[in-house]
Amino acid sequence: MKAKEKLAYLKGLAEGYGIMEDKKERKLLSMAFELVEELADEIECLGERLEVQELFVEELRDALADLEDEFYDEYEDDDYFDFDDFDDFCRRGGGYYDDDDDDDYYDDDDDDDYCDDEFGDIFDISCPNCEETFAVDEGVVDI
């Protein structure tokens, strides 16, 4: 039995037993029944709102699952991160190259290992501030 049904049953019992005949008792019970009826209405309203929220959360969960499927399906391919052992990036040529012997971006001994030599000779220059060494093409620097 729901709260409203129980309240109607109690009202019927109170009238059937003759409890509502006394003026003081009738006033007290009437106010108590009104309070319980308001509480029952509020509980019913909250239950309806909860059902709506549960449906909304379920729809969000389904939409999120669809988005996850779309997003992660694109990246599930095992070959996506496989560069066929081309693990270094050539700053001059703009592509990946395989240089297992030396993982630096440049090689002073033989520039033909990893890039076409379109630019000219490479110089090692040290930064005066941080003293880091980096490679520069002679065509970029005026000597």
C-alpha cells in the first residue's frame, strides 16, 4: 500500500470508530491527516522526479558509451602506433628514419644515413646561455 492509500484507510478508520466526533480530537486528527497527506504528496512528487533523473542518467550513460566506442574504435588498430622501426624524426627532411646505431637527430660522420642532403653542411653550435649543442645548416647561418 502506498502512503496515500494508507492515509485514506486511517481516515476511514477514525470516522468509523467515532474518534472524529469530539471537537478537539477531530481538529487534532484533521491537522495530522493534512500533514501526512502533504508529506505523501511530496514523497510521490520526489519519486516521479527520481524516475525522470534515472532515465536521464541512463540516456547519458548510453550516449557516453556510444562516444567511447566511436573514439576508441579509431585507435584500436595495432598498426596505428607502429612506425616500422622508424623511431627518429629528421628535423631537416621532416620524416621518420631508422638509425639504430645512433639515436641522435644528426650524424657528423655521414649525413646520408637518414636524410637527403639538400641543405648543405651541418655545423654543431653551442648555445652561449645554456651551453646545449645543436646542429645548424650552413645556409641558415651567415658566417
